[in-house]
Amino acid sequence: MEKPLYILDLEATTGIYSTSSHNNDTIQLRPGFKELLAKNRAGEIQIAIATRAPLYFVEEIQENMRRLGHPIDCKIYTKEDLQLADYRLLAYKDYEQVYQDYEITNLESQTIILGDFLRFPNLKNYLEEDFKDFDFTTNPEVLTENNSLNDHPFPDKTSTNLALTSTKTPIYTVLPQPWTTQTTLDLTYVMDYLEKLYKKGNNNFKKGLEEVVSNKEVQKVESNELAQKLLRIDNPQDYLIIKGNKRNWSSLERLM
């Protein structure tokens, strides 16, 4: 694999595609997503989309995006590919097929997950300032409670794939969901930060993360709480929470 792999969740991470359950009746894109698709199409970057949404819904979105002139032409993995059999593990996705397809040999250095933060435990809806002002470093439990994050890479130690024989997992990049914030973090800013992180680590996301110092715009957290609670194993997960500042947030772009 020559380029690093960015694995993005679909709904809320890249945009809003439904006003009701799995019915593609709207398309409101996160700012920067169209540009990201164009960069992937040009071979400048390598992305895959991994969603727990069903195949039929994803196909509706693909058809509408194609009709609107912005085809999602990267690989998309759906519920049928990612859903674990045990429904108690909804916070996890099984990315093994993704790793195999892209010939990932080092999960921590070569690939990174991007997903959206859904909710705080005691706050039904949150706004831009709620997300930006919250200190995740002193309150890391919010990352593993109340299904706030559902894109954790499953640490499959039983796989025959050599890349998965350890419990090391890719960094989980946490973005704000746009349903209640309305304005949201621009993907162009996010991807620029992650590309610099990769280069800072000498083409290694994990080593780049080690150089990050938590501040108002970016925070890093390591937690093994979810794995201990659900899997009864010690599997520290690295989180990178990206907040940006006011100029990095803007409105969703409605296409449909």
C-alpha cells in the first residue's frame, strides 16, 4: 500500500442523508467532502467508507450523488460487511475486510478511522460550543458511554490475517455530528491536519500522534474502557478529537 488509508463513516461523518430511517430523502454534505471525493478520484489520497447502514440505502445515496455530479467512487463497506454477530458490540465495526482489500500490514501506522461523536451522556442535543468547550482529556468516559461512538475498530485476535494478530488498532479520529450543531467542522481542515500528522510521524500515524499536545483545537485520549467492559481484554484505543476553531466550522451544503 503506497498511500495511507483513511476510513470514514458515512452518515453524520460525511453528511446527512436521511430525515427518517434509511430513506435517502436529503443530501446535506459536510463542508469539504466533495473536495475529498475529488482528491480521491484524482489519486491524491486513498479513502474508503465504512458504514453500518444497509446496502440498499447506500446504493440510493450513490445513485443520487452520481446524478448530482458528485459520485462516491471509493469502496463503500456496508452493514453486511461490518456488522458483528453479537449485537452487544454495536460500538465496534469489523474492518477486517477493509484491511485485507487494502493490504494493510500495520494498523496503527498505515490507516486511521474517522467517525462522529453522537451525544454526551446527560445532554440530549449539543451545539458547536458544547463540543468545542468540552475537555475530553479529563472526561474520557464520554467516548465509551451511551453509544456516543459506534465506529471503534474491533480488535480481532483470532484472525488469520497477520495484521490482526495483535490487539493494536488504528487511531479513532472523532468529529462532531452535524444533526444538532447545524454548522460543523470542515473536512478540508480535518484531512489537512491528518496528512500533516502522518508526515510528522515519518509516514506513520501513531508516531505522529505521539507528538500531539492536547489544546483547545485538538485533544488526544487513550482509553481501554470499552474493550475491558465489552471484550474483557486490555486494548487501549487512541482517540484524536478534532475541534478546530470558528473559522474551521461552516454550514452543511444541501444538494437535495
